[in-house]
Amino acid sequence: MAMEWLLQVPILLFSIIFHEYAHGYAAYRHGDDTAYLMGRLTFNPIPHIDPFGTIVMPALCALSGLPMFGWARPVPVNPLRLDRPRADMSWVAFSGPLSNLFLAVLSALLYKAAVLAVPLTGTGLAAALLTGLRFAVIINLALAFFNLIPIYPLDGGQVLLGRLPDGALRVYEKHVPYGIYIIFALILTGVLKHVIIVPVYYALTLLAFLGLPVV
């Protein structure tokens, strides 16, 4: 179990930092250099550390035996500096989950390559490598689908705020002040777990269908 934590923690840390970097880079490409000027367009973990999300939450997961989960300090984005504030903000939001889906597919490809590397099989190093890559696939899928939940302030909510037509947008915006409480309610009731597990299961099934099984 301790070995699993040692593998999962750095994978989670890199994944959430990559997620925030993607937000900052997307904003930079669409005209907002706020993250760049504040030194957040970097893979150095220190500027991205959120005391609770990056340290306390993963520790609680490890101690309680829950799946490894956490988040980094959000990258600052100034929508008013974007070329097209509303539309571009939705792309900035979507870039985070998309980066995690990219890491999940890349990890699945590396897992397949490692399995095909016959000389590695049967060694402790090979087992650790395969386990780490398997964790990378599952952790990044979970991060992607969690952040795509269409509740503000999650990325899925930000995407909808930038894409819904005016009539639907006015209705959708009514939940914004209560979004964080809705998320906490989903966590406390255990509903959130099922909201994430179902798409992760189907994503793993799709990867297996494409010849990239990791479980």
C-alpha cells in the first residue's frame, strides 16, 4: 500500500500541475498573459501548490485508503484580456480537462509499449512502471471527468457559461452562487463518486476496445 502512495502522489502532483499549466497556456495563446507575468506558466510545482488541495487532500486520501485526489492553485486568468472574453474563456476552461485526457491516452500508450517490451517483464522495475502508468491513466481520467461536471466553478461550468445561448444562459447562471455548495453536497452524499466512476469505466472500456487495456 505504501508503494502505491509513493507512485500515486507524484503522478497526481504532475497531473494537476499539467492541468493548470494548460489553462494558463490556453489563456496566453488567446491574449491573456496574466499567468505568464505571475510566473505560473511553469512546471515548477512550488507556485502551483495549494495547501489543502495539493498537500492535505492527497494525505487524507492516502491515510483513509480513498482514491488519490487533489488540485493545484488555480492559474489566474483575466477574461477581459482575452481576444474574445466569453468564447475564449470556455476554451481556457476546457483546456484543463483536455490536458488530463491527453495524459491518460499517453499513459495508456506507454503502458502498451511497456507490456510489449518483453525484456522488462518479470522485474520489480517493470511491475512498478506498469502500476504507475495504470494509476496515471485512472487518475487523469478521474480528474478530467470531475472537472467536466457542468457545475460552476468547475471547468465544465465555465465551458457552459461561454457556450450557452442567452436564454439558457440566464437560467443556468442562477446556480452560480450555490455551485460550490452543490459540489460539497455531491461529495458528502457519495453521489460524486458514482458521477466520476461511470465515465471512467466507459473510458477504460473504450481504451481496451482500441487495444490499450490497462486493467
